[in-house]
Amino acid sequence: MNARRVSILMTGLLAGLAACAAAGALFAAAKETLTVQGSTTVGPIADAFAEAFMRKNPDLAITVTKTGSGDGAKALVDGQCDVAAMSRFMKDKEYKAAIEKGFLPVAHVVAMDGVCVVVHPSNPVSELTTEQIKAVYMGKITNWKDLGGADQKIVPISRDTSSGTYEVMNELVMGGDKMDPGVEYVTSNPDKHKRVSTTPAAIGYVGLGFVDEKVKALKVNGIVPNRRTIASGEYPIARPLFLWTRNFPELGSTIHRFVTFHLSEEGQEIVEAKGFVPVTNY
Amino acid sequence: MARMAPGETQGPGPAAVFDRPLLLTARQDLVGYVSSVTGRAVLFLVAATSVLAVLLIFTFIIKEAIPFFTEGGTLSAALGRLAEVFGSTQWYPEQDPAEFGMLSLLAGSFYVTFAAVVVAVPLGLLTAVCLSDIFPFNVRQVAKPVVELLAAIPSVAYGFFAVMIVAPWMQGHLGLPSGTNALNASIILAVMAVPTIVSVSEDALTATGRSLREGSYALGATRAETLVRVVIPAAHNGIIAAVILGMMRAIGETMVVWMAAGNAAQIPSPWWDLTQSVRTMTATIAGEMGETVHGSTHYHSLFTIGLILLVFTFILNTVTEWLLGRMRHGGGRT
């Protein structure tokens, strides 16, 4: 008898649970959605923003797709995403396509991406110009003595060509010219740091967050790389990272809150944690 | 059915054991047939899984590599790509315009593999000979598992060793500007290939048998003569297979070369200079696949590298299988 009562109770419970689940699914379907698409460099920031947003607003679903800045611009123009994450400004062609579709693309700078040129701490060289750095990576200058250092062959080290850090270097220092085939490659900023800190003749470049006492960050064109010079744009090897929207988003809307999230303290912390330089200063 | 549980008392008696019909009923017959057929089918499927996996990998890689050649749309564009891949050393997949010359990557794989084999074969072969014919049995019992333990160390640990210890050592003691180079990678790869070579060639040497050696001694040959002129030639198929297996270990290795070889996409000049940095096919895939845009030309070009690599290892593997087969059938005595 008792067992039977228990089983009835269980059935009731299960039915209740099922009802709850069904209701949950219904609510889930009614969730507000926001789609972000674009750069693999800005992607991690957008991802972390999305995570923080969804934690605060459980009925909001944000999807972030990382396929490259060009794809982001295309998706924004075609209306396939609400926010395009891009590591560069829109090209004239993309802008024109957007205007033909009847809207103005608006850029929101969420962070600065600065790249520091680093050498071994024992290296006497402490300053280079962007032209000299370019010449080193093109294989035109191959000895430290031409740069005021010891008579030693330079070992230039680069990041893998699909990384955002490489992109900055390629764009702002190399100007699209090819690096010498003799340049060595590593896959990550920590690997780069490890190689430069153990190789006296090495030169490499890493994000600002990876500079410590084991490597020496060079002044470029006379400017010391730090948060202030990168955020202000004085330091030459830095670029803004953008989130783009169709027109300026309606104030207070989800899109507006998302593209201005970097202005909050939490947003700034995320930007810093991802190794970029925030445009705000708390 | 006569089996009884230990505590059970004697039941129906021995006569009951024999009162079952000798012929199966139609139902039993059918059940037996069906279960045997399904049993076979299940076993076949299990056995076929790995074959299927290989076929799927092949199909997938070919499918992803094909757009690299066909995206030009015309036959001449595809042939142009092919000519670029095998005719140029310029690997600039993210440049504008991009260049996909894979010759320097092929050369990089060849350099580190060849140099590793040159180091590992004498080392491995001598170890195998010592283990099979020279060391006393007790030593062998300990030494062989220890050598085989080398194969169990994860390759990222080898890579870390290469970057943190071998590279600074080369910079400090050999006066090289950069310690991550073809030589560094080759040495580490050689150490990694040694266990394979030792294990397989030791088996081949042992498989030649005692009678062969005693026959040689009976003819008045010394121990050295017996080893060099009789035992090693008799085991040559197995030894070649061991070398090829070691080579495959080296050519397919990724993490170590990515960490230790420096990854400069160049052919060393002068050609014999192993202290220059090189980039292998495997390292290129591992290093660039992570952040490349899905579906881009660069992405498909990496699958093309994978396909080339797969074809290489497939050929090497087939040759090894053939040689090992000859060793087994001929008992090592050809």
C-alpha cells in the first residue's frame, strides 16, 4: 500500500518536472537574441562581454561567431548579425554597400591593441624606429651592430600568420611587405616570451600584457610602450578594435548596452584580462 | 544443463541429463542461426571501425583539400596551384596576394626526418644488437623496458626540454644565434625514434634463432663475424622495417618540431647547414590551423599539406608492412 502511494507521488513529481521543463523550453524560445560576428582578435572580447551579459540577463541569448573582420562586415551589411566585431576600419566598398542598404555603419572603439617589440634584457639596444624593425623582419638588417648593439646575428621571431598580433605587425610595421623566410615563428605570446627571454640575439613582438622583467620592451620612434601611450595613440604599433552597428543603436537597447559595455568597470577588466589596452582609465 | 550450484542438492538424478531431445526444434534452430549471424555481423562491424575511420579520414581530408585547387574554376588555374605548391618555396598564406609554395615545408620535413634517422639508426641498431646478442639476459630484462619507456614520454615534454634546455645550451656552447633549429629538432626526434627502432629490430634479431648462430660458430666464425655477417643480414627485413617505422615516428611528429625547429619557412642555405631554422609540414598545420578563417584558401591549403603527409606515411607504411610480412614468412632467413 505504502509502496503504491510512493509511486503515485513519484509520478506526480515527474509530471511536474516535465511541465516545468516544457515551460522552460517555451521561455527559452522567447529569449531575446543578439548575434555578433567578425574578427578572431576582437572575438575573445565579444565572447567575454557576452558571457558577462548573459550572467546578468538570463533571458538574453548572445551568439559570437569568429570568422574574420571581412566576414563580420559582410554579415552586418546583409543583416545577418547585429554587431560586427572588427580589428580594422570598414573599407570604402563595405561602407558603400551599407549605405546602399539604407544605413550608416557606426564604429565603437572598445579597446586598443598594442604590440610591444621586445629583446633579451642583456641587449644594449633600447630604441628602434619602425623602419629599422621593418628592415630587420625583411632580412635587410641582419646584425645587431647595425642597430648599435653587439656584433651578433639577429634572430627575428614572429607570431603565426593567422594571429591578430601578426596582423598588427604586418599592417603597421611591415606595411604589407613580406617578412624574410628566415624569420622564426611561434604560436602564442607565452611561447614568444619564452624564446626571447632565453635567446640573447632575439627580437620579437608581444602584446603589452606579456612584457615583464625577463624581456625588454623597446621604445619605438622614441615612444615607450605603456597603457597611456597606447591608449592615446602616441605609440606607433597600436590599433583600435571596433564593434560596428547599423546606425547608432537606440539608447538603452540591448545592442547599445553591449557596445558600450567596455565603458563600465567590469568591461574594462575584461578588456585588460584579454591582453588589450582599455580606452577608459579607472 | 547438468551443472549445479555448489549448495544445491542432487535433483532429478543423472537420467534427467540425457532426456533432452537430440534434434533441435525449428525455433531453436532459427534462434541459433540468427544469433550466429548477428554475432558475426557485430564482430565484423567492430573490426571494421578502424578501417572505416581510416577511410573517413582520407575522404574528409581529400574533400577539404580539393577546394584549394578548384577555387580558380578552371583547369589551368588548378594546374597553376599545383605548380606553385611543388615549385615555389614562398609560403605566405596570409599575405595579399597569398603565396602557397610548399617546397620549403617539404624540405623542412625531409631535413629533420633525415637527420633524425641518421642519428637514430646507428644508435638504435647498436642498442638492439647489444640487447639481443651481447648483454646478459638479466641486463636485457631491465634495459629493454627502460628504452621502451622513452616512447611513453609525451612529446610536449620533449618539446619543452628542447626549448628550455637544448636551445639555450646550443646558444651558449655552440655559439649559434638561435637554438631552435633543424639540429635541435633532429636530435630530439632521434631520441624519440630510438625506442621504435630498438624494439622492432631487436625482435627481428632474436627471431633469427639460436641455430643460425650456432651454425656460424660451428664453422669457426667469431662472435663479431657471426653478428655482422650472419645475424644482421638474416634480420635485414625486420631492421629495414624498424628504420621505416622510426622514420614515420619522426615525420609525423608535430609538437616537438613546432617547438624546437624554429619554423622559418626556408630551405637552409648552404644546404647542409642544419643549424638553421626550418619548418615542417606537420608544424605548419598545427601552428596555423588554430586561428585561420574556416573555409578560406589558407584553411584548404593546410588540408592539402595534410593530404601530402598522409600519402607519404601511407607509402612508408605499405612498404613496412610488406617487409615485415617477408620477415614473418621467411622466419627472418631470406
